Amino acid sequence: MEIKIDELSKVEGHAKLTVKFDEKTRKVSVCSLEVFESPRYFEVLIKGKDYDQVPYYAGRICGICNVAHLIGSTLAVENALGIEVSEQTKMLRELMVLGGVIHSHLLHMYMLALPDLLGYESILDMTSKYSDLIKRGLELKEIGNDIVRVIGGRPIHPITSLVGGFTKLPKQEELNELIKRIERKMPLVVETIKMMKELVDKSSSMDVGEEYMSLNHKKHYAMLYGELVSFSGKRFHPKDYKKYLTEEIIDYSTSKHVKLNGKTFMVGPLARMNIHSDKVSYETKMVMKEFGISFPTNNLLYAHVARAVEVFEFMQRCLDILSELNLKNEKVVKPKRKSGYGVSATEAPRGVLYHAYRIENGVVKDVDIIPPTTQNTACMEDVTKRYIENTNNKGKKLVHEIEKLIRTFDPCFSCSAHFLEVDFL
Amino acid sequence: MVKKLKAAIFTFTSCFGCSFELLNMKNELLKLFDKLEFLRFNLIGRNKYSKSYDIAFIEGSISTKKEQKKLEEIREKAKFVIALGSCACNGGVNIVKNYRKNAEKEVYEENIFESRNVKPLDEFIRVDYFVNGCPFSHQELLEVIDAIINNKIFQPKTSSVCSECKLKLKGECLLTKGKICLGPITRAGCNAICTSNKMPCYGCRGLAPDANINAYIKMLKLRFKLTDEEIKKLLEPYGFLERLEVKNNGNKDR
């Protein structure tokens, strides 16, 4: 049997999926998700640039998780050069990162996942029957953009954030206005959680595997600072990431696989919820209780629910930070040293993001970036394989279901910058 | 009812940010959907085949032979081609790669992707409209679409970012404060969004036709004591260096 689809859509970027299996026994011999085409050589672009220009370039790795790359690279450079920023800078950065995640999650839920869960090809086909729902999605998504815009000057590739601080601070009135806007939207987020839970419960469940990894902080639901923790209990400091994460070169694929001590794992909203759902705010716990949502779960589709719950949690967290902020003009902090090696691990919308830089005399000498989707690739292949072996679906239906499964991970192939084509052999 | 124009969005080497920026256009986006029928918008799951398009929006620069071929096919099928964002208009930040020898070998051990020098769209095809910026400017895109639909003339700005920045920053020039800013040589049309946020201009909109680049380089040397090497590094992204080299070498094959 030979099935061939040219492009998988509703994902960020392009990649290629090849599956070979015996139609009778359902035994899968090859299942490879290849991320390739049009490499952008960001490691090379950044190498040779001055340390303070790194975030400008790193942010441009990706159009949807640009804030995560911007802040992640900033933290790594600061780590390398011994820069300690103020509490205010940390709070503003957290707001930006949360705004970025809120925007990305809502875009995925309403514009990419909803058509799948409701049985449409594209949101463009839903405009007549679900126009209110689409408007709600666009309106909600705007909240994430607004947060990034107020702090960073614009939603995509924000401007004001620097190594060591900010070029310009928002006005207090803008922050007050933001608080009001977020508060007004909270009921719609609760509606969204309810909707995602109902839609997911109607769909059949899909086992994702057993190992997850996320950033972990003693006190709160970690996004920017903390150590790495896996579901099975492995712990390590971001600077030791190379000791625990192994990159495997696969002969059938040009994309590398990242494994944790040789094992496949998942990162992202489901992983975060599975590992530390006990650290969400009281309000979020109440909402979860109201709709009977609990983690951990191995059901991949609960990634949709995890995203919705996270949006609620992050908007609450933004409200807390915004009311706590008392803006003062501060100087941009200068580096303590000119050379050094620095690593950061942060939570991007799709999971843990690593940035590492070696800087000599203010100039970047070495770069290593591991985006979340690279870590999830092996897991996506495993899930696809298991699905094929356990279903009787054939032809178009099979292809469609596999696409849906991969989309549940919300893969971001543009982080490695590429086209996704699906080939079934 | 007026017949909707057939539109398509194609993505080449880029961060997909301009596709997302389109979705960020809020009310303007819904108005856009009223006027244009998107037959291809892969990000939101639309992939209808069509023999021709009225408008092809293209984001990203061209970095492989395969991309070049596809681009040429799109040109054949499209009445109007709009280069959307810096990568498509001037090579974006991707173009920096052209100045790094052995880029492929460093990342992938060998040049398995047949990746070549990164180039903007107009190196290969005729482009009808350029909507510059990283990401692009909403206002300019709306003006271009208005020009196409209503048969108007779109006049791209030829002056530099300074012309807009002066009105916004009211004399607080970043250069006079010791910050290296590419505003004087970068094409206007962004309403000085970076400099009015106190961030020096990185030049995302490319070289302004009216720019006096020789005077600018002289200023960098005198005022900031930059070496030739440092100036070169500064002008790597967004096609500045590429255009300068052509200027200096005549009809050099790019």
C-alpha cells in the first residue's frame, strides 16, 4: 500500500512523515518524522555577533514562540556574563513570556485544534456556523498580544527587551488598562476550558507514553527559572543539560532525536501539568475541580485541556504581577565580565527550550539551541506507530487521524525552519 | 456582490512570523477575508489547488533550488506577487549566512540540503509590491491591497526612517546619544516603531533609495570609531551589504 500526502497543515513550519507498515499485521517497520528543507543556520548567524545582539537574532528563529527565544537567549547571555537584573526586569520578562504563551495557546486551540475536534478542514470552513466562536478566539488571542505589546512595543518580535534590562518602560495607565482587559476576559477563558474538556472527552483517548519533562520551581508553576525535573524523578540543573540529554543521529532522518538518558520523553503543556499541576493557583484549582479535570494523565488529547487550563493560570499570574508592579526607571545592567559560558532553560509554549552561548571578549563564539519540538519528535513518532498498530482505520481516514495526533503536540517546525510534507509509502 | 479576489500565501525560508502577523490584524483581517478568498493558507489548514491566483503573498527568502523552482511556478500563476516582510523583500536576517563560509558544514557536517546563498524574491522573479519590515507593516499591506483592488498607485516611501523618527522622538536622536542606529539609511514606512521605543534601528526595511550611505559610513568611522570590519558586520542583515557590493562592483553576478 502506498499513500501520499503532500503537506501536513495547521502546524508551524514544514516537515515530512514517512510510515511503512504491513497492512495485515499492522506492524510498522518505518515511522520517521523528518524535519528538513531550508535550514536557516541560526547557530552560524549568531556566531560572531556581539553579545547584546544575540536576542535580536534568536527571537527571529520563530514567529510564534519569538518571545520565548528572545527571553531564553537573553537569560543565557546574562548567565554567561554574570549579569544580575532587577526584580522589576524579571517581572516584566515573565509578563512577556506569559503573554507569548497565552497568545500561542489560544491560536492553537481556536484556529488549529478546533477544526480538528469539530471535524472541519480549516477554520475558514467554520465561519458561517461558528462565527461567534471564531470571534471569541480572535478576541481572546488578542489578550496575549496586548500583554506583549504593552511591555515589548509590539506582539511579534517585540522591541524593548535588552540584555540587562529594557529600553523603555510601559506607562502605569497602560498596565491598569491591561488589568481591566484581562479581568474582563476571564469568564471567556473558563468557557474555553469547559469547551475543550467536553470536546476531548467525546474523542477517543490516545496513550502518549510515560516520561515527561519540565522546568520545576519550589513555589510556583515554573516558566522562567528552576531546575529540570522528569516525571520519573530525574532532576538536573540547566547547565548540566548535555549530560542528561543525548542527541541521536537517525539514519533515515535528517532531524536529530533528543532523548533523556536514552529514553523518549514529552515536553509541553501536558508534561508541565503532569509534573506540577499541584503548583497552580487556588483559583485554577477551583476551576479544574469544577469541570472534573485532574492531572497526571497519559491521554495525549488532554494536551488541549492542559493548554486551556494554562491560559487561565497564566492570566491569573499576569494579574498578580501587574498589580504588584511599581515601575521605576532603571539603568540597563552592564556585564561583569567579557567572556564566559551560559545556559538557560525556560518553558516556551511547546515545552522546555535550551539556549547556550560561549562568549569571548563580548563576541559569541559558540551557540547551542534545543527547541521543544526537537525533543518531542521521537515521542510523536512513537505515538504514530502505536496508533497505526492499534487501529483498523485505512486510507484517508488513517492519514487524517495521524495528522490530528501530530497536531495535538502543536509542533513548531519553524523553530528548525521547514516545510512539512507527509509521505506514506 | 463583488467577486472576491483569489489569494494564496506561500512560505519560504523564514520564521512564519508574517503569517502570524496576518492573523494579528484583528478587524482588518476580517475585512481582508471579505475582499479576498484564501485558496492557500497552510497555517490555518487551507490548501485548495488553483490554476491561477489574483494575489500571491510570499513570505520568506529563497535559499534552495527547490524553493526557486516553486517561486517561479507561483509567478507564472499569479497576477500580482506581493513580497511580504523583510525575508522576501531583502533577505532578512537569513542573508547573514552568505557571509559565513562553510555554514552548512558547521551545522550539518556536510551540505546535505544543497543550500545556496540566501536571496530575496526579486533576484528570481518580478515582484509587483514590496511590503517591508520584520514583521511587515499593517498599514502598508492595506495600502497595497487597496491599490490592487481599486486600481490605485502605491507609492513606496523612498526617504529614511529618520524622516518619521524626528516627528516621534522630537530631537532625541539615538545616534547623538551614542547608540549606533541604522535609521539614516533604512527605508521609512514603519512609523519609527523601534526608535520610538528607544531601540536603535536594525535596518529591517532595507536600504532607503534616498539614503546617503557614504556619508553614513563616514559618520560611523568618525563618530563611533568603527573599523571596516565592524561596519561590514553591522550591514550584514537585510541586504545592505549585498546592495553595497553590487554598487561598488558594477554588474557583479549575484
